[in-house]
Amino acid sequence: MAAKKSSASKVPAVSKVVSSTPVRNSAVPPKSVAGPASRKISAPTFQEIALRAYYISHSGTGGSEDENWFRAERELGGGV
């Protein structure tokens, strides 16, 4: 008795099977490098605080020298 050919043999062969897209194959940077959370934020320098305090005092909304200094530290992120 002759063996029947399966119906799967009638399907044309695919030369290359693509299982993913180029986007999925792109390199993804490690989490420790990406994102603003990994950046180290440095404290403002004396000169940066002094300059900001100067601008506050000349803006018309400033107070005493100390108040301007403390406000400048808060605005620049140095007054923790």
C-alpha cells in the first residue's frame, strides 16, 4: 500500500522566519545609566547662591541679606 503525502507538504516553504522586529532588537541602555534619577545632583556653589541672592535683592521682592541668601539656597536646592 502506498503512503499518502501529508497535506502539510503542499504549504510552500518559508526561507526566513522573522520572530521579532528591529525595534525589539535595538539595544536598551541599562537602568543605572538611563533616567534622571540616576544622575547625581550636586549642591549649588557659593558663587551660584550669592548671584541668586543678588538678583533676589534687586528684584524688589527680597528681604534682608540673610533672608535673600536662605531663599536663594531653597530655590537652588541647597537648603535641605
